[in-house]
Amino acid sequence: MKPVRDDNPVRGSITVSNLSISTRGKSSTCLVENLNLVVTPGEIIGLVGESGSGKSLTLRAILGILPPGIQQSGGTVNVEGRVGMVFQDPLAALDPLEKIGKQIADSVLANSRLGWGREARVQAKKRALDLMSAVRLPQPDERYHWYPHQLSGGQRQRVVIAIALATSPDILLCDEPTTALDVTVQQQVLELLQDLHVERRLTIVFVSHNLAVVSGICSRMAVMSHGKIIESGPTLEVLNHPQEQYTRMLIDSVLPLPDEDQK
């Protein structure tokens, strides 16, 4: 893992205290219970667990976009810095009827003080092209005019990352961004996120059910089960010396995992 440069201050922290999330209504169900999490500036932390463990809901609570019918029923979330979100399914996150360049440019305009006039749109297009280059989309001038269906899955995910970067974030929340990608493309996206982490001094929260992916990018991890964090610590320590049976079950489900002397 590349270290964060220490010549510039790193911003972006998250403190979650006793967070509870539940369904609305008289017969509400608790989905996340008394969760505590501290993310320090500049680190990459992984939230891992099987589907339904509460990982994505925790991420959405941090951003303040819980789904309809779901509410934060307790606790506090304190975020220092601007936040960008990378969603799991780029096809669902992107407008299929809008060219990708315009979607990125509109995100730039929505998160700036440029206004929406002609000159502002010229500047936003330039910024969008710069972001497309930053996420390593080939031939950005040409692909600016493409629609999402004309791109590969990995390229669509890069567009979603570019839209997240349009907010000039200090914190990047990544909700299983490599799940729908093949192994080779997964690695490319992970390398891109690592490079952005260094170049833009980003704090990253990376949600995944894949321990092999988390072990390759996160310095620290928290294991979630049934809406609770049951184990946390440095990634290799948790992977090589798990304390919980559930964590051991997750580890046994994926091979191989890195040895301590590989990092």
C-alpha cells in the first residue's frame, strides 16, 4: 500500500457514536445497533461482512442518505470534510439517457459556485475532462460524448468515481465498487483508488464482503454481523489472528490471503 504524502495536511475524519438504524413504523426492526466507528484522516478502512450485516446502511448514514422507510434511530455521526460516494452499481448510479461527460460536468456545476451560465459550462466541461483523465478513462475527449451503455463495466465505475471526485472530497465512501467487475478490472479499480488516496490525500471507507479485496487496499478493517461491529483492528492482525468465529468463517471462505511478511 502506498503511504499518504506527509508534505500536505490530510483532512477528512468520521466519528460514529452509538449509531442505531431501524425501519420506520410501529413494528420497527433494528438494522444497525449501537455502532461505534472512528476513521482518522488519510486512512483507508474496510467494513466487511455478509449481505445484510449493515455495512451499506452505515455508509449511507454517514452520508445522510438512508433509504425511504429507514431512519437513524439513535446515536450521532460527525463528519469533518467534504464527502463523495462511489456506488456499487454504476448502471443504476448513471443516467442511461445522458452522456457521461455531461453527467460529470453537471456534478461539477452542482458542487461549485460557477453558476449555470455558458462560461460556467465551459469551465465545467474542462474540469470533467480533467477528472476523466484522472480516473484513467482512455480518450476522454471522445468518450465525453458517449452514453453509459457504450462503456465497459470498469469504465462505467471510473465515471462514477469521477462524479464522486467532482465534489473535491476529503472523504470517499466506496460501497462495494468492485463487486460486479472481473478480477483483472477489480485490480485496476483498486490501484486507481490507492493512487487517488495518495495524490488527493483522501480518507477512504471501503465496504465489501470480499476479504481478499479488503486485504489489498485497507490498513484497518471492521467486521460487521447483524448490525454490529464484532471485531476490528489492523487488517493483517484481524486476518491472521481472528478473535471471532464469524470472522474465521469469512476468512475460510476466501483463499489465498496475504502473509504478514508480504506487506
